[in-house]
Amino acid sequence: MATETHGAEAHAADAVDAAHGAAEVGMPQLDFSTFPNQIFWLLVTLVVIYFVLSKIALPRISSVLAERSGTIMNDIAAAEELKLKAVDAEDAYNQALAEAKAEAQRIVQDARDAIQSDLDVAIAKADADIAAKAAESEKAIAAIREGAMDAVKDVAKDTAKEIVAALGAKADAKSITAAINARLKG
């Protein structure tokens, strides 16, 4: 019996070791006995991915990148061309602006010259009119002065006759005229 017990124990220990060995195996990917099979399928998968990428995906990606690069280069070239046109347009604008300013200055100067010539003519005419009126005024003043002197002489003669008569003396017109003329001369 002892042998049976020992045999049963050994058999139980073998079952426990088998159960324990199965528990130690764990994930099949980490089982060294399946590594060659896993490496083979890994290589097959990598080769298939390489061919799919190199024959299908990468040519499409490279064509898209080349198309984008061409579009970008065309856009840059168009932008440079537009920039040159803009610079030319700005130069033309600045030149037209300078010509317009010069033309405006010329027009202003012509207008100033025309106004100045009209003003000179008007001033000359006004000066002539003023000189003529001044000459007429001086003649009129001289005539008034002459008339005033004659009136003063007449008034002075009459006054002198009346004063001499009031004093009781008799004076002749010649002596009164001579006295008044002498007094007026200074």
C-alpha cells in the first residue's frame, strides 16, 4: 500500500507539475517553441507591407507631394510676376503723379502770370485815372485858391474902406489896394 500511496502521490505530483507547467507557459507569443513560426510570419507580413507601401501607397503620396510642389512653385512664380507688375504699376503711378504735379504747377504759374499782367494793366489804368483826377483836383484847388484870394482881397478892400471911413478919414481905392497887396505878399 505504501507503494500505492507513493504512486498516487507521484501521480498527483506529476499532475500538479503538468498543471503548473501549463500555467507557466503563459502567452503563446512568449513561448520559445513558437518563435520560428512567429518570426516567419513576421517576415512575411513585413514583406507584404513593404510591397504594398512601395507599389501602391508611396507612389500615390509622392505624386501628391510632387503635384503640391509644382502648384507651390507655380504660385510662387505667379506671385513674383504679380509683384513685378505691381512695382511697374507703382513706378508708372509715381511718374504720372509727378507729371500731374508739374502740369499743375505750370497751370498755376500761367494763371499767376495772367493775373499779374491783368493786375499791372489795372494798376496802370488806376494810376493814370488817379493822376488825371489829381491834376483836375489841383486845377480846381488852384482855381478855388485864386478865387478865394480874389474874394479875400475884395473883402479886405471893402473892410479897409469901412474901417477908414469909420475912423473919419478918407482913403482912395489905389492906396487901399496897394496896402492890401503889400500885406498879402508878406
